[in-house]
Amino acid sequence: MTNVFSWFDAAVAELADPQNQRVWSIIVSLFGDLAQERGAKISGGALTRIIEPMGIKPEAIRVALHRLRKDGWIESTRSGRASMHFLTEFGRAQSAQVTPRIYDRDPETPETWHLLIAEDGPGIHTLDDLMLTRHYTAIGRNVALGAGPLPRNCDDLVAFEVTARAVPDWLRERLCPQDLREACTSLRDAARHAFETRPGDWQPSPLETATLRTLIVHRWRRVVLRHPDLPPVFFPPDWAGQECRAEVFRLLDTLPRPSPAQVNSFT
């Protein structure tokens, strides 16, 4: 019989992000996946049992929670002897803003695009404001590419409706630098290997499921939020974005999201 405990430990080690084990960021990923809804709470005991298998000590979890409370992401209350943690309105809003991109299995590539060019001076502020309120891809300090029709209130910018006919290698490299391409390929391979070696008879507990989902979502979030949704011509030949997305969701589909009540009941 396959040793499911060895597989779980190996999967945790393989799915852990080699570039970012910042505990506060892992907790943000955990709440964004498991407890984003209003009123959803995770107990301190559940948090510890979900995160400890990643090799993170309880002291580091407490420090990270303190930072998240100070930064306005998390609030904590007492329920009997247990500490209960939940996202603030600010934390929920921040999580909700990126959730569509993280969980989109088949993002559509817009058919229309526009290019905005700003002159040094007041125009830069107009471009900066647009990039804060809408999804733009920066091509240079003064140039941004956006999807859809031209925005209003950009009279001090040079604005073109565009079609990509030639994308030089320097732009592909800027949009998808080497470290991002390597992170994407590494996650693809880790998710594929975990899926293909998972014992068929393994029935994970809610806590084990939460640990694995947190690792997968955290690592995927750091890939998908760094690259824009652009036509294939904008990506380098070795970009593995579509394959990575497919492997991530294939593995997540074997790990149905547990409810906060389920993970809290195991502590």
C-alpha cells in the first residue's frame, strides 16, 4: 500500500514556494481561498495546524498575524479559550479584487487594445491614475497598453487604438522576465508531479486539504498576478502559463475547498 503520509509530506515540500515563504503572505492566501466571505473565521489552532506542515513555527505565525492586524488585514476575537481570526473589510476588498484573476480557468483575451503615451509632467499623473483604477500593462515609464476602448479623461495623453503586429524580444522579456518564467515552469512541474503521484486511496482531512490548497493558491497567485493577460504573441517561446494554469486547476479539483467550520472542528 502506498504510504499516503510520505506522499503528503513530499507534496507539501514540492508545492512550497521556493522564492517566497513570507508567513504573512501565506496567511493572506489562506484566507483568500478558505475564508474570504463576510463572517468566515479561522481559529488560531486551525491556522497553526494548516501552516505548521510547511515548516513554519507557531511563533512565526503569531508574528505574521500581529503584522496583518497592524496593517488592517486581519481582526481577531476570542471565543471561549480560542482565538478566532477573520478578514477586515479592507482585507476582504483586497482579496476580492484579485480573486477573479486567480481562479479564472480560461481567461479571455480582449480583441481591442489601446496605447497611451504620456509626456513628462502632468500627463504622467493622468497615466498613473488610470493605471491605478484600471488594468494596464506598463511598457515603459510613459507608455501603457490597455484592453478595450479608449478611456475618457485622457486628453493630455497620446492615445491610439492598436493591433499587435510585431512584438520585440525586449518587450517579451520585460513582460515575462526570466525569474517569472522559471517560477511558472517550476509550479507547473510540481503540480503535475503531485497529481500524478497522489495515492488513489488517499482521503485527506480538511486540514490536509487546506494545507495543500494554501500552498497551491499562494504559489499560483504569485505567478498569475505578475503577468498580464495578453495575446500569445506577447509571451516568450518558453512561457508555460497555459500549461501551468491547467495543472494548477487539475490538482485543485482533487482538493475540494473545506469550509471554515470543517477546519476549525479539527482543532
